[in-house]
Amino acid sequence: MKCATTIDLKPDYTISRVIRGGWQLAGGHGTIDRDAAIRDLIACYDAGIFTFDCADIYTGVEELIGAFRARLFAERGLDALKQIKVHTKLVPDLSTLPQISKQHILSIIEQSLMRLRVDYLDLVQFHWWDYSIPGFLGAFHWLDDIRREGKIRHIGGTNFDTPHVKSVIEAGIPVLSLQVQYSVLDARPENGLVELCLEHGIALLCYGSVAGGFLGERWLGALEPEWPLENRSLVKYKLIIDDFGGWALFQELLKILDRIARREGIDIATVAGRYVLAKPAVAAIIVGARNSSHIVSNARLAQGGLSEADIGDIDEVTVRRTGPAGDTYTLERDRTGRHGSIMLYNLNAKAS
Ligand SMILES: NC(=O)c1ccc[n+]([C@@H]2O[C@H](COP(=O)([O-])OP(=O)(O)OC[C@H]3O[C@@H](n4cnc5c(N)ncnc54)[C@H](OP(=O)(O)O)[C@@H]3O)[C@@H](O)[C@H]2O)c1
């Protein structure tokens, strides 16, 4: 089954179905060589991945993408520059939420504009750490004002659950997309969010689809890793594997993915990514990389699909999952729990 490599989120807004993630270029994933990183981003563009994800809180990454835009223009010309889309996030610090103001939101937007070297932001994906602190709807309205003023092209959200997305829609905010975790290990969007998105034409842009690299040959047949793990992605997704049903069930899943991958001449990550891309409401998957080693494989992600029979074989394992449970990001919102306690809540001031 062939599938499209690009998708129109609006008639005049086309993205690649594989988005290059920027978190792995921030801290916590080893040393990043800035020049090599810019060359990698150019190589992504050349391979057909022309949409890039970053955030105000990914230290140095918006600046890096700004420098990449300049290099792309110099080396590939204006048409290339016009084709790329850069999706950022706006993640106000937890400590600022009680006194959040339009001015504060605007200052973060201005900072992203300056770092990315653009006149407007293609997509701003808004995050709110704590629903018990009022104000997220007001913040969405300010973002919508800023959109009307021309500094933002589209508004999205990230890590909002079904009832809160519903309230944003009911408030009349034109939500283009939601960025959420969705993978062969983590099906929480299927507990309400997917249905809501289908009803309202909201696109899901999904992270976690290769589980920080766990969904790859390196871990097939490997012993369960012991703490501490090598980088922040692996820490995050090992917790998801534990909830999924543990290392033994995960290995069963890897074996099935590997069998399909070998038959198709692709790799495990590609099968795992295609599984998510085939899901209703999913417009794109966001795949992170520390370097250029996975570009060729990731560019092939959206160049094909999985057969019904292959999806059925994968789901014979996934039906036995024990979690992760609940709505999107509910587990992560518990700041004292296993998932929430590994997060950093006040990075915006630090990244300024
Ligand atoms: N909104 C949010 O809360 C949120 C949270 C997390 C991530 N994100 C976004 O999503 C992006 C992706 O992050 P993620 O957490 O979902 O990580 P991910 O994409 O699941 O994992 C990235 C890692 O997987 C490995 N990898 C990538 N392609 C591979 C391939 N073809 N084969 C084997 N391994 C491969 C690489 O690790 P090695 O280099 O070790 O091989 C890479 O660093 C981030 O950069 C960020 O933009 C957003």
C-alpha cells in the first residue's frame, strides 16, 4: 500500500508527513555539532522532509533552525525556503501560569520570531502544564488575536486531553492540529481524542512513534536496560514500555515488526512509523534525530504503507497491552508520578 509523502492541512498549507523533531538537538542527548546539525537539516530537506518541529523551550534549537533557514536560502534558493514549514511550541513556565498575560505570551512569540528569523510563525503549538490553574482558554484567545495581527499563521495545541480540546473548540479557537504521543506502544489518543479530531477536522501530529529509538534493531533481542539510561528520550519511553506490558511483551512486538521489516526490506522504525501514519486523524509523525544516521530510513517512512494483514499481526500483540492508560498526557500531568517527575517545568526562562 502506497501512501502520500505530503498532506494539506489547509488548501494553502502543505507539510511533509514525516516531520523532523528538534528536541534531540537540545540538551540531554549528547554533544551537538552546530554546523553538522545544520547540514543534517539540509539533508532532511533534500530527502523530502521539509517540515521541522521545535519549541521555545528546546535550548538553542529555534536559533539553529533560523541558521538552517539562512543556509537553505543561500544553497537551495527562495523556492526551498518558501516550501519549508517550521512548527514551534509555546510552553509557558509552570511558575508563570498563575499570572500569565498577553504581554508575556507576545514576548515569547517575539522571541521565537527573532530566533527563527521569520516575520510570522507557521504553527504555534500551545502547551499548558496544569489545568487546575485557570487561564489556558484566555491564552488561546490571545494567541488567536496575535494570529489575526499576522504574527502567527496557524494555532495548534500539544498534550491537551479530549475534554480540554473540546473546550478550546467550543471557545471558537481555530485549532489546526494537536501534537500528542501516539505509537504502536501508546494508543491513548484512541480514548476519545481521535474521534473528536475527526469530527472537527483537527490533524494529529504524533511524537513517540519510534519511542526514542527503542523501536529499532538495536533493542531486538537485547536485555532489558538498567537505569540510568543513555539519554532523556530513552528514559521517557522506557516508562512507556513498562506501562505497555514490560520488556517481554515489548520483545514480542519487536519480533513482529522485524519480521515485517525484513520481508519489505525496511527497518523496524519504518514499520512502527507507518503503523501510526495509517491511523485515522494522523496527518504526520514527528521523528527526532541527533545526527544524520537515520535520514534515509526516515525519508522512506511515508513512501509506503502496511497491509491489513500486517496491521492485524501487530495488533495481536498490542491487544495484550496493559497501558499506558487514560486520556492523552493524563499520566504525565501527575507531577509526582513516574512520568511527570522526570519532566522539567520551568525551561522557558532558562532558554531565554
Ligand atoms: N510535545 C511534546 O511534549 C513532545 C515530546 C517529545 C517529543 N516531541 C517532539 O517530537 C520529536 C521526536 O521526539 P520523540 O520523543 O518522539 O523521539 P523519537 O522520534 O521517538 O526518537 C528519536 C530517536 O530515535 C532514534 N531514531 C530515529 N529514527 C530512527 C530510525 N529510523 N531507526 C532507529 N532509530 C531511530 C534516534 O536515536 P539514536 O540517535 O540513539 O539512534 C533518535 O534520536 C522531538 O524532537 C520533538 O520535536 C514533542
